[in-house]
Amino acid sequence: MPAPVPAPTPAVVTLTTPSAATIAAAATSWRAVAETDISVQSGGALDFSTALAGYDTRRMCTNWVLATAPLGNSASEAAALAADIRRRGYNMLRFHMPEGYFMRKGTTTDLDIDAAALDKFQRFTAELARLGINYSFDVYSNDNGYIGGVDQNTSAPNSAKLGVQLNSYYQSNWKGAVDKILTATNPYTGISTLRDPHLVMVIGVNEGGNAFRAQGGAFEAGLRAPWNTWLVTKYGSVSAWRTAWGTAAGSAEDPTAGSVALPPFAPSAHGMRAVDFSRFLTELETATATWMKAYLVANGFAGKFSSMNVNSNWEEEATRDSLDAVTINSYQDHPTGSEIGSTITHASAFDDYAAWLRRPAMSRYLDRPFYVTEASQVFWNRHRHEAGAMAGSMAALQGWDGWCSFGYAMDRSAYDPNEQALQYKMIKSFQVWSDPIAVANDRITALLFRRGDVTLAKNTLAVTSRPDLQRNISWLTSNWQSGWATNFARRSYLHRIGIIPARLTDGSHGWLGAASAKPAYVSDPMLFADDFSPTPRAAYAGYAPSTGLGPWYETAARMRESGNWLSAANLTDAPNDVLMSDTDELLYDFTHQSMRVATAKSEVAVFAATPLAGKLLTIESATPGATVGAFALDDKALTASSRILLMHLSDARNTGMTFTDATEKTLASWGTKPVLIRGSIVVAKLALPGSWTLYALDLRGNRVETRQVVTASGAQRFVLDTTGGSRPTLYYELVKN
């Protein structure tokens, strides 16, 4: 028998690693995207309709301002658009600012609903229902309501958001819109939109809270008359009112004459005027929500009703207790405006412990659904690559019900150089579809949150709401416009937190709710001072009370020492701004602006300069300011997956975009298309054995070329580079051979 032929020695392949100078210099380059069509390719790596199939408990939502939404001129166009929404990873759509869409253009008649627009809307929602995509609807979004003789898409001269709380004209206008739009039978489904089970939520008024509308200025003058009437009803007589108010009552003031002044808009305003005004606002807003919901239910609505979706102060929290679902809008680096001359700060979300995510966490009631209905790390903030991993992780750890990133125009599927409408010629602050970084962030959020790659926190902290005590608080400069202490909000990075109404506790940390929903701890900070601000031990006592750091460090230390909240292996080190979730999946280093997500199906590194090492994903070297993620596409653990999506996010802007200052904070010109991607090079490895092929993808998910990947020591080593190849690449598909 002949001797066996020896197997050939495998060729030694080495990865061409860019030099440190090349990696650093990449940050100064900008390169145009190659695509014009950005619709998702069916069956490609970016087609999430398969990767997320069956994951519908949590709702990943896209916002649509109806006036900018091309709902399709035919059944086939509507069907194609709905299918593309599902491929993008969304299973919910929020219809926002409907007034400018439904009101007939140029009309001088109230509630003059455009029949063709209504037909398009009904046909499109029928397509959503056919694909199992849920939706919500804002009845009032602007101050014009459905009033004739005004341009619905410009600044509103009317006061519909205040008026709907106070007088029959606006209330009839609101009800009329419900009648004509939502109660009308949809010919494509045979039932009214209001009875469609896919309409899961109606928001009565978007951003209509009275305190929110007054912030930075004064409460609206239209509140003065009903405020005085409320005082007369509450006290019964002027003498009783004066007795209750004491020196707070001005000598010339008389509620029966309507002359009692509104309090100033000031978080430090205390006394009976402020306390009573807070009660008045809560009763007014609660009464408004009550009649709105009753009207919807009377017309067949079986979903959830919400309103009061901005701010997180105690008065608004009290109003939210009357709602079926809590909704909140929150932004990172919201610009001062939406046009030329607007200014941003370029602040990283790490700079303030991601307040845009902490605020929603402390607005959430644990006993009902919770949706973040508008959110964004807004263009042209240069740290936008942070948003998807941070938002998806927070929403999943907290077990929120829905996440809706915001954009005026999220419904386009092409970069059309011939587009006539200005808003489609460039990325603008409140667009998502045209910003490749925002689109990629939504994809990361969909996988971490909707698919549930990040698991729900092990422990829950319930904070008891006691509105009457909160209204009377006068610590430091706080009053009813304040919210919860920082040490509570920061705990949202460690475990699940939320508010509970007082009726769910016995007043001594005891739980009266359903046994299945019992939290790890019931905090009652209005009754127990240590719950609100624990006394710091000697090591933390030197921090000024205004910083809140002493109580926060004390809180974190007690959590570790308890042996229940955090494991022995947990890396939380609050004095050094290092936090790790109680699931050990999420690690934050706020000082160094870095974050790591390490779950069974996903690993992500977010970094300014120094990436945190993952369990499988390691960044060896990189251009500063990027996010890199690896996600199993076949619904398996990364270690068992044979098809992995890699994402590499840096920054994007418009060609010719200019600023008035060297810091690029104040906008001088939007520029135009093509969209440019900032240069970024990452040398990384993924600890997976075997032989793999790495494909660079276009923005639709098509494979356009292969990139080098080398197996070394049981890991796949590769370079992600927006400056190389045929186009700046944000997505890669790693396929096992």
C-alpha cells in the first residue's frame, strides 16, 4: 500500500493592519455614500423581518409625521412600503402631527378633512394590520388643531392644546377629528380605525402639559380665569381662601374677581400659591384625559390611552397616574431650533450619565405599559454613534414596552438627487431615514431591545409617588416642578426602576400589589428620609449636598454590600463612574465615554478613545469615536451562529455643510447630498473558531465585496474601514464556511 500523501500545509495569511498614524488620520476624512436606493433588500443581512420574526412583545417603533409620509398612491405601493417597514425591524408605527395631513389644503372651514388623504391613510393602516404591524395615533399635535384658515404646517397662531382643556370649541374640534378620522369605517378592513386591534394606543395631546409649555417663561395667561374659579370652588369663600393662604394672598387679590395671579414659573417658588397651582394643574389635566379616554371608549376603542408625554416633574407624574399607558419624549443634545442658525452642544451622552435615558426611566409607572414615543441623539451631534447601544440596552434592561426614535421624515427609501422638497435634499436634525448613523442605531436598538438580546434586570426598585407630600417639598431650591434624586435615576443602569402609586404600598416598604409583580424593594422617599437621600459614610461625606454624589456613592456601596442587588463579580465602582448592570451584561465607564454590551447573541463596544474588552469581541486599535457591534442573524448564540452581522458606526453629515464657528456648534448651511461618512478604521477580533468569509455590505444589505478575515488562535481577526473598498461601509456579514 502506498504511503499516504501528506496534507498540504495551509498557506499563511496575514492581515494587513493599518499603521497607528493611518488609523488616527482617518478621522479627518469624509467619504460619500455610493447608494441612492436605501430600501432594504429582501433576504439580505439587513432584512430583519426574519431575524426578528416572533419577537413582538416589545415594540420597536418608527415615527411618521403624516404630512411628509408618502403612504402610497395604490394598493401595491402601500403594501411595498409596509413590507419595507417590517424589513427595517419595526413592528409599530406612530402617526404624528396628523393635522397638516388630513386638513384640506387652503381650507377656511374647521374639520375639513381631505377625503383622498383619509383614503390613503385607511388603505395604508390596513396593510400594516395585514402584516401584523401595530400603530398609535396622536389626535392633537399642534396648536392649530383642525381649524380652518391657517397653515397647519407652520407655527400655530391658535392655542388648541390649552383650549382643549378649557372650552367647548376646542373640545368639539378634538372630538370631531376623532369622529371623522378614527371613527369612520375603513373600507379596506370593514371596521373603524378606532376598532382596529392594531391601533394599540391613542395619545390625546402630544406635548400638551402645562408646565412643559411654560418652561423657561411663564404659565399661559389663559389659565388665570379657570385657576381663580378653581380656588373659589376649593375654598368656598374669599375668607376661607385667605385663611388657608395667609401671607401668600395678596391684599388686592380676590378669586371671585379673577384677580389671583398665577405663580411664577420658577422651580424655587414655594408656598400655598405654588402648592395649590400644582393641584389645579393635575385636576385640570386629569379631567381632560378622563373625558378624552371616555369619548374614545364610547366609540369602540379598546387600546391604551396616553397623554402628558414630556417632562418628568412631580406634578406631571401625578397626572400620569390617570393614564392607561405612560409615554415620554426625550432627546440628547436637542438643537435650539430646526433651521439655519440653530445651535447644539456636541455633548456626549456619557457627559451627564445619559440624562436623555435616565429621565424616561424615572417617569415610568411599573404597573402599566411604558413607551418612549420620541427619542434621538440629534443630528448633527458628532457622538450619535452612541445612541443605539445605549438606548437599546436601557430599554431592554428596564423592560419598557416600546421605543420610538423620532424623525419628521422616516419614510423615504431613496436618496433622490432630483427630489423637489427641500427636506429630502439633505440630512436635517429631525430626520432619521437620511442619516445612515441614525438608521444603524435603530437597527442596534431593534436587536438589543425588541429581540431581547439584553435581558431584563434581575431586580426592581419601586419608588412610591405621594403627590400631596411632593407638592409641599421645599428642600434646597426644589418644589413640585422637581423630580427624583439623581441616585435613583442612576440606578437605572444597574437594575429596573420605576414609580408606583401609593395605593400599592402599605407605607412601610410593604407591597400590596400582585405577588407576581413584587419588586425587590419598595422605596418611600417622602416618608423615609434615608430612601430619598441616604446618609453618606465618612468616605463620601465630603461632597457638597448639591452634587448628590455622597448619597449616590452610599447607595451604590450598600447595593454591593447587600449581596442581593449586585453579584461579587459585578464591576460597579460608583466613585470612579463605572457601572455594571445586575445582569452583568452591560458595563459603562462614564469617565472614559465607553460602554460594553456582552450578551449571548450580541456584543457591542461604544467608545470615545479606549474600548472596553468584550467576552468575544475585542477592539485592538481604532480611530476614536465609534461603535462596533456583532449580532447573530440566525437567532443563535454568537458562539453557535454561522451568520453574523457586524456594524461599524462613526459619523455622517451633508456635503458642503458649514458652521459659523470652529467648534461646529452653530449651523450656517445644511449642505446637500451626497451624504458623507466620517473616516474610521477599527482592527478587531471575534473569538470564534473555524473558517469564515467577511462580506462588505451596501446600505440595503447586499454583499458588494469581500474583506480579509484571518483565523488566529481560535479567533477571527479583521479590519473594518470606512475609508477602504468601493464605498464607506457600515455593515458587514461574517459567514461561516
